Amino acid sequence: MDIHSGGIDLAFPHHDNELAQSEAYHDCQQWVNYFLHTGHLSIEGQKMSKSLKNFITIRDALSKYSARQLRLAFLTTAWDGPMDFKEEVMEEMKSLEEKFSVWFSKGELILEKLKNGDIRDEKTNSDSSTKLAERYQSTTLRRMLILSFRATKTNVHLALADNFNTRSAITAISDLINDLNKEFKATNTYSIYSSLLEITIWITRILSTFGFPPSKIPGRIGWSDDQDVVLPYLRTAVRYRDAIRAKAISKLEIDEIDTLTRRLDTLNRNEDPIFARYISGVTSFTTAIENLFKAKAPFSCYLKECDRFRDETMLELGVSIDDTDFDIATIRFADAARLVAERDQKRAALAERKTTEKQKRKEEEDRKLREKQEKGKISPSEMFRTPEYSLWDEEVDIRFTGLT
């Protein structure tokens, strides 16, 4: 036998006994070439066992966490070391999953801009107005990104060669995404888009090796989602919103409302049951925009409706829409409850900050009022006393007389 696996608690005496019996019975010198002994699974610091009644079934785990989150938890733990399955760890996995998904949505945005011809290679877009300093900065940025990518590839290879250290491999990829996020700006991406796409495709391939199947939907990069099939439809609706929002921000006359709306005709007639839950939200948004157009509403009303579609309608359906400086938004699927909780938390923090700032302004106004009132109690002779005029002629009777 080449490889034999089992829990670390089986190493002795179970596997030693198995070797002795099997080698004696089969008259061979070596019954197993390699043993892979996995670490114990603990639940909140205690070994999982039926006697302690702290075991969790796979079905129970999947009812609370996604299969992807569970796989990430296993990958970030040494296969031959103990694993402590607890709420804190799984919250970290949710954040890690979100981090990857957010970057994949950015990669898809770059791919879409490239497909639409909005991004061109720097060599074919080098007009005379391009400054030498900007080209030098782009070259330097691209070089730094390539060096970071090469270092990550090396670190991932070394980690996997070191006893399948998937934790270090995942950490290296996560650190690389940190570097990518720093450079995700429209001014930068137009010069380094090819490097960003190459890196994103590599990340997708490595994650696929770890058991995260890539999406097969055209225009998607990264791992697959159950809702992938509805992404093309959602993208049409979000791009409609992008167009309305861009016009409102630029304060350009929204005179193409009929043309923009016609883009959604096919979408609104979609009878796919998977997309049914999104139809009402999209229809509500387009109807609101049409009503604003008929009422000749101010641009601020259009922006508020765009925000409502992003922060309420779609978010509560598990679709995260994030505006960027590329004039179009990124789109990703996420847990609706988590998105709503994060939104409410941000709103609460914003409200608290506004309340604090209002309180500070009130306190400052009260302080100035008190100072003014205190000054009003001081006699003129004291109020105007300075180091230069420290003494007054007390015998002089200061009077104000009018001209007669």
C-alpha cells in the first residue's frame, strides 16, 4: 500500500498493530509506504465526540455556513494539526471569502471595460499629451506589480512543497490581493490592466486546484456562484443604473431615457424562475426613473433613487453593487443578511458620528456664548486694560459727549 490515512489517535497502537499483522500475514517487509495522520477536530476548544455531545453534522454546518466557507476553514488549517471549529474562525472565513469575491468583481469590471473598448494598451494609446512622468510612473507600477506576483507564485509553491502548507499558500494569495486593491484605480488600471487580469486568472486557477470550481459564465472571473446564471441579466439592470447615475452626477440632461429603458425590455420579459426574485426590484427602479423624468425632477432625486436601488433593493436580495471611478459599478453575490447587517452598522456609525459632531458644535456655540456673556460683565476699564495700557488715570472722568 502506498498511502494510508487516518486520525492521529490511530497512529499507535492501531496502525502499528495493523502493520505487524499485515506484514506477517502477507510475508512482506513494508505494508505501507506513507502514513498521513490528520489532526483532531475540536469544537470551541473541546475535542468533538458523541460522548461530549458537542458534535456537528455536515448538514448542520452547511445550514449555517456555505460549502466554500467550510473549505476555506479547512485550507487555512494544517492538515496534520488540530482544527478548532468555532464562531470566531468562521467569521474570519466569511471575511476571507468576501475579500476574494470583491476582487473577482473588480477583475470582471476590467474585463468588461476591455471588451467594450474602454481600455486600450498603453502602446496604442500614447498620444502626444501623455507626460513622460506619467509613463514612467506606469512602468514603475507595472514592474512592482509583476515583482509582487512573482514573489507570491514562489511563496505558494514553497508552501505547498512544505508538507502541503495550504494555510501559508492562502495567506500569500490574500496578501497579493491587498497589493492589487491598492492599485485598483482608473488612473492606474488603464496602464496595468493586462497584469491585473493575468494575476486574477492565476488566482482563479490556484483556487480551482484547491477545490473551488471557476465560473463558466462569459465575462466572469473567479470562483462560481449558484446565482451565476442571472448575472448577465443583473449586469444589464446595473449598467442602466450606471448610465442614469453618470448623467445625474455630470448634471447632463437625461434625454435618452427611452433608449436606456429599451435596453431592459428583454430583461423585463425574462421568465427564468431564478431571475423572478429580482424582476420586481428592477421594474420598480425603472418605473421610478421614468416618473422622475416625466416630472422633470432635479438631479438629486435621480441620485437618491440610484442609491436606493443599490443600498436597499438589490442589497436585500444578496447583490452587492459598489460604485467605482470607472463610471460603472462592480457586481457580486453575497449573503443578504450579512450585507444588510453591514449596511445598518455603517448607517448607525454615520448617525452616531453626525450626532457627535452636532453635539460638539452645540458645545462650541455654548462656550462662545458663555465667553461673550462673561466679557459683558467686565467693566470697560478692565476690559481694555493691556500690558501697554496697564494703568488708567483714575481722576479723569471719561464721558462721551455729543457734538452740539
